[in-house]
Amino acid sequence: MRVRFSRQGGGSRPGCIGLSVLAVAMMAAASANALAQDLVYTPINPSFGGNALNSSHLLGLANAQRDATASDADDELLGSAGSIADTQSSDADLFVRQLQGRLLSALAAQVTESIFGDNPQDNGLITFGDTTVSFERTLDSIALTITNTVDGTVTQIVVPQLVTSN
């Protein structure tokens, strides 16, 4: 920066007023307080405390970057062919699995009623199709034995029994 002083008027020192103004301006700039504040990190993701309005935007970005799709999962279930016959067979298989699940749930309810119901039994045997469930209550546990009569597999479950003192 180049400062040029010129003499105008009859002062005893050339550029004295200009130098004074410059000195005052430099001291004012040097003495100004520097203002700052703490930096605070605010997460963007609402799962980590960020703004909840960001959730739909972040979900859209995640879905756009995702490689796998629901149709990929369907292709794995249907196999490589993915024909209508495969879909119908898959629907039938799904129905059979759901029906079997409901029937097994009813069997489980029957076993539970026999063990814990209004008229609890100390032991019993319940047969449902190819599955046989036998149970025996002891002082501190209930032993269940589940037998598949077709292939002979046996599963044993021991459930601790809640013992309360009166």
C-alpha cells in the first residue's frame, strides 16, 4: 500500500493530519476485540440426534444407493426361471407352510393348556399327525419330548418351572 502525503496549507509538518488519521485507524483496527464462539457439531441423521426433517431425504438417498431390491429377493425364492408356474407353486407352498404353522400353533396351545390350564396334568401324550408330544412335570421343571414318527427325530426341551413358596 502506498500512502502519499501532500502539503496543502501552512502546517509546520507536512502530512501531519493524514498521518494522525492513519495512526488512529490502525490502532482502532488493532484494538478491536476478536469475537468467536464455540464450534458445536450437530449430526444430520435423526437417529443420532439430528433434525427429524432430514429422515425422508436420507431414506431416499439410501434407497437410491441400494444395490439389492425386493425383486432380487423374489428371484432367489423363485429360482432363476421365475415363471408364473413357479409363482403359483410358491404361493401353494406358502399356504401349506402357513397352514402347518397354524396347526402346530394349535397343538402348542393344547400342550400348554394340558400343562398349565384349569386342570393341569403331571404328564401326558398328545399326538398330532406324524408328531407326538409327551410331557412330564417334575418339582422344578417340565420336560417335553417331541417325536416325529416319520423320520424318528426326537427333540427334548426342559423348561424350568416357577416355584413359589407360600
